[in-house]
Amino acid sequence: MHVLGIEAATPVASVAAAFDGGILAERMVHNRRTHSVNLLPMIKAVLEEAGAERQNLAGIAVSSGPGSFTGLRIGMSTAKTLAAVWEIPVVAISTLETLAFPLKGHGSLVCPILNARKNEIYAAVYDSSDGASLACLHGPVAIRPLELVELLLELDRSVTFLGDGVPEFGSLLKDGLGGKARFAPFSAAFPRGAAVAELGLIALREGRGGDPMDLKPEYLRVSEAEAAWLRKNCLGG
């Protein structure tokens, strides 16, 4: 079984091809070009490098959010279009689970955080003590960092943070949690297409692949444009 993984929910675009034996090829890029420019050439290159013919693909896995509204739309529309044209199923993979997945079996709590702007972060809390799975204890949510600290203090366990929210909010989390706060390496700051592809393999084996037209992003909150419309039309703003 071959699966194409697409990650475009953050400033980094990442694409990977995986099969039951492991990751065949992966590309990541963080540059000024938009994901709409980067993704299709990356997909073509990854499939060529993996030696995976599109007719042999069992499905496409795509990061479903939370994350950048624009990035999510580009990633999901790309996955939906390719899956529809190639007549294969598609599966949505949580961006926060994608971040946490490489730390499965780490032994502590894992808390991926993405910068959601407006002094909030997108976050989820996973228990990684079971090497066979990640158990989601809380989230995904859009939350203020101090509220996340309060929640984690109640759990009273060591927690490893990772994600692009760490540079801005890491010191605040460290101040609130003290020695219980740990931080993953910088190389783990962004979700990887390889993790999306591997989680996609698991999901497809479990029969969770679906019609590309049913695919929906997990925004967690409305966009600025939608918020402005609601204020104007529903709140008399």
C-alpha cells in the first residue's frame, strides 16, 4: 500500500510518500513562495523519487488543521482534486496529531502548539506513554497560553512542547510549569509530510478513507473575514 502525505497547514510545505515498509521519499520547504506554487512540483518530485506510480496509490492523506486558513485551503483543495482525478480515497489527519506523532512512546505528555495569533495558540495534549498509540487527553482547541498552563498544572506531569508556537510562548510556558516543561528540538517545530503519510497508512488500513468531496478543514475558529461579517450582520457592528 502506497500513500501520499500532504502537509500545508503551517508556513512549511511538506510532502511524503510512504508504504507499509516505511517512508520512501519526503520534501520540505520553507520559503517565500506560497504553497500553491510549491505543492504540485513537490508532489511530482516525491512520487518520482519514491518510484510510486499514481495508479498504485491507495490514497492521499492531508493535514486538516488547525493552522493557517490559507495553507489549509490550498493543501486540502490539492488533495481533493488529485484524489478525485485519480479516483482514490482521501483521509484527513489532524495537524496537531501530526506534530505529536514522532514522539509516540516518549514517556511524557506531548503538547504540540501552533501560533494562532491574537495571543492564542492551537493546542492539544497527548499521552505518549503507550508506545503503541497516542491518547488525546485534551483538544484540539484555540486557547490562551496561561489557560493551557492551568490545565497542565492540574495534570501534574512532565510535558514536552513542540511546534511553531514555542519561540513566542515557550518562556511563558516554562515560567508557569517550571521543571515540568520540556521542549523538543527545533527540527520538530513543523509537522512533516512523513508523519501525515504514516498516519494516513494507519487510517486507510482501518477503513477511514473517504470521498474527497466530504473532506473538511478543522479551523477551530472563524477567519478574520468571517468574524468581520458576523460583527456587521449579526451584532449590529
